[in-house]
Amino acid sequence: MMIDGTRRPRRLRRTSLVRELCAETRLSADGLIQPYFVCDGTGVSEKIDGLPGIKRESVDRLINTVAEDMTFGVSKIMLFGVTDQKNPEASFAVSEANPVALACSELKQKFGDDIFVSADVCLCAYTDHGHCGVIHEGAIDNDCSVKILTAMALALARCGCDCVAPSDMMDGRIGAIRESLESEGFSDTLIMAYTAKYSSAYYGPFRHAARSAPTSGDRKSYQMDFRNRREALRELELDVQEGADIVMVKPALAYLDIISAFDQTTVTPIAAYNVSGEYAAVKLMAEAGLGDEKALVLENLTAITRAGASIILSYHTRDALKHGWLNN
């Protein structure tokens, strides 16, 4: 059989230099966000089972960790709260004395515009029942929850937070938060909407880390059904109309089709969350000698980028930058 010499795609794969020259997708540190868990108290630094290398830290320890990570190139972060101050109405969520609000204030005072601070806006870490909204008469009260979420976002903005990230999946919360921020003079505060947050089995390590697992029931009445795709596009349309600056798909790896659908639908920047279960799977494979950690991380992050995300929240960010994985 005679091979047609004009049709040899392998020519573009022959050497490393040629592959680099023709690469269609390129990872950049500019789009990576490192998540952190900030907790009550002082002098606290606790390892988290299931998330090797990630800790729960009090504000004072967190500041030191972030300062060190910035020397590796980390410049964009996401904060999640861990607290024992929980009640049915999530009242501590709206306090400027909660650990996330305190961390936002101190980080911005210390580092100014050298750091981009985003913070999770959700009630699950502050309710005693662990749900992302308040419960009235046995059901999640959407509109009451939105009022509390709006107050929480406003409190974070007052503490200097650059970007609030509502992850609760309540209807109408993006519009309510945007209106409140504008009315209070925080027109420059970004909203990164968890637009398509699916009810996923990949969140287990996070719920342990944040101590936010529901005490009863599940979150399927507000997080999205993983069987649905068009529903995500409806959520996208609503969030953009209501004022989201960035839209997010969560998790990432099992939802690359959703990221791609967003990329084909909107000009709004798209984020994807490389979630705790995805991170833990890579760490466990590497620890067991079943895969090369660097290769796994680069393949996963590249796949997310190739699908259409320009922003990736990943627990791998610190390691990728510290070890220079993006450079070779």
C-alpha cells in the first residue's frame, strides 16, 4: 500500500520543539486560583485527611502560607470558611468577624493589588444543618436564603474582597447581590457565579475539610442534576443577565462538555473548579505509584483549558507553580 505523502499528521508530532510550536492549548499561571480553608482561632494549622498538602488554617497562619505561596507565583486565591459558630439562620456568615472576612481584610491590607482575593458565598459552613440555604418548615427557603447570601457578599466586599463567589445555587441570588453591591458603592467587586454547580459525588474531601456536610438529606433540590445539559445553559443565561462577571462549571473533569457548551454560548469569562475529589484521585494515584503526579495534573488542567475554561480553581495550583510544572 502506497502512503499519500501529503497526508502525514505525525510530522507535527515528531519532536518536542515541533509539538510545542503547534500546540493548540497552552496552560498559563495567570488563570489559576488556589483555594484555602480559613478557620477560627489563632495558631491553627491542621492537615486535612483526603486533601494532602492542604490545611485548615487560622487567619494568622493563613497570611504566612499565602505570603510563601506568592513567592512561587500564586497571585489569585479563593477562601472558604470553617467555623464552629453555626446556627439555623447562618448568622455568622454575615459577620465581618468571621474568619473569611477577617482574612480578606488582612490579606488586602498586607498585599494590596498584588493579590486577587475571592471568597465563597454560601451558608453551608455556617448553618447547623449543613445546607446551603436556611430551612423553614422542612424545606430550603430560597428567597430568605438569598437575603442572607446578599448580606454575606456585602460584608465580604466591605472587608476588601475583590470577588464574591456565590456557590449556593439559589435562584435569583446573582441579581440580588449585584444590586446590593451597586447600591452600596461596590461597583468594582466581581461576581464569580457558580453557574452550573452539579450535585456531585466528587465533593467528599471538601465537605470533610469545611465541615459542611448536611446533617440530613442531600443537596439535590438546589444543586444541578448531573444528567442535565440544557439546564446549565438556562442557568448561564440567567446569571449573565443578572450581572455575573465570571461564570463557573463545577466539577470540571466530568463536565468538560458543559464547559465547552458555555464556551460556544457566551463571551463571559468561564471558570471551572477542579474539585477536591479530582485532586484527591491524582494524589492517591501518585502516592500508590500508579501515575506520575506532574503528568496527571498537566493532562487534567490542559483538558479543562481545551474545553474552554480560561480560569481554573485547583488545589494543584501551588504545586504546579512551586515545581515549575507549567514551564517544561
